[in-house]
Amino acid sequence: MTVPQQAVYVDSPTEGRNPRTTELDTLPTLEVLRVINAEDRLVPGAVAEALPQLAEAVDFAAEALRQGHRVHYVGAGTSGRLASLDVAELAPTFNAPADWFVAHHAGGNQALRTAVENAEDDAAAGAALLTREAEAGDFVLGLTASGRTPFVLGALSAARRKGATTGLVSNNPVSARTADVDVVITVDTGPEAVAGSTRMKAGTSQKLVLTAFSTAVMVKLGRTYSNLMVSMRATNAKLRGRTLRILREATGFSLQECAEALTAANGDLKVALVHLLSGADSERAAKALSETNGHVRNALDMLGAAAR
């Protein structure tokens, strides 16, 4: 006789039936898309309601990195995949060191491509992983649409025991109220267009949260100048062209002058930028950046230059 696997009833708005989409399967294709799009348009407003808590998480993370610690993401399913994507994009966009952000996904790398049965239900595995990986002073951000994923909660509990600061991104206001973390970021996206399909609005909201979170952390750490990606890696022709465009937009100098500054700076965009804005030679510009942890505005202040 086959023994049925344990079932858990999840009390979450994301599991509810959406009264606005009950006729979804009877609609023409264009109307199906319009209904889904109407639900998607609700997501930014839900994220906006959580911005004060997200700001706390950003400050926790920025301080952890300033002190030489790390930021960890922990998720399962869609949440874990989105977290892994966010981490992968930080190095080329902001030249973030490889050890600053790390994503932990229930089921490991295999689960990034295909579902791994019961991986998200293994609280002990999450706890063991963060017991190994987290250190006092780190910031650990868990992501779970339901607010109850055992792997994520187990990891967060273990991280707290190690002395890490912790946060939780959840789409479930009910379970989020009981979370034992330092900051809870509740994004109430309500019922999905297809009941329980949290890859939809819940997933979209978590993508918005992660992108805003990591970008804000990079801004706080001086990885941008104004709204320009001055820390990016120019690894192909398109990005080398973008580097020159950034220099021109930030300084007002000609394309030739920017190209010459980049050459003098051995291709380092920040050094070239500080050199052009301050008038200091490349060596002094590099020294000022080194002494200000790569923060362009602070380097300019040190050199007595007026930031444009």
C-alpha cells in the first residue's frame, strides 16, 4: 500500500482563488493576457508599501559589507532562482567582489533548472547550510512567497544563532507576523491569476524587491556616481562603448579626451572619471579612490573638486 506524503495547508493570500480571474480559461487569448497584465499592475503598489522595511534591510546589508562581512540570499523554487539571478548580475553591473553576495537555493544547483522533490521542506538542510556558511556580522535575507518554507526558515534561524542579522521577504501577511527575524518585508500581492502560482505576482514582486535591494546597497557603497554605472566591467565592445558614454555624460569632455583619460587610467573608469572631474593626474585619482573605498564623490571631496 502506498503511504501518502504529508500535506500542509498553507494559509496565505497567494493560495486563494482570485475572484477577478475565475473565467480565465473561457477568454480569448488577448483577454487572457489583459487579465494577467491587470493583476501584474498591482505589484508595484504592493512593493511600495514595503519600502520602509526594505530600507532597513538595505542599511543592514550595506553595513555588513562595510565591515567585511557578506550578504546571503536564501530561497526555494522561484524565490531561489530569482536570488541566484540577482547575485549573478552584480559583478558585471557593479564590479561587486565575488564574495559580497551569495545565493543559497534549496536543492542546490540542480534545482535552478528543475524542481528537486521535497528540498524546500527540509528545514534541517537549510539550517546546516547556513550554520556552515553564515558568520556573525553577515546579513541573511530569506525569500518565500508563503512565509513558511521550512528550508528558508531553518536557514534564518541558524544564521541568527551564528550572530548574523536576518530579514525575510514574504507575500503572506499572516505568517510574516510570526517570523523571528530582524526585519520583515511583507509584499501583499494577494491571490494569483492562477491560484497558487507564485511564479506570477509573488515572483514579480520578489524580482522588484531584489533588484531594488541590491541596487540600493551598491549605491550606498559608492558603486555608482549619480545614476551612472561607474563600477561596471567593460568585458565586450558594447560595454566599452558604454564606458566612454558614461565618461562623456559625467564630465562633458569630448570622446577623444575621455578615451585618452581611460588609456591613462589603464581602463579604470572610476580613475578616469576622478581624473577628469578633479584635474588630478591618474595616480593621485587612483590613490584618492583607494583611500575612500572606491567612492567617487568622496574621492572628489578629498581632492577638493566640485562634483558635477
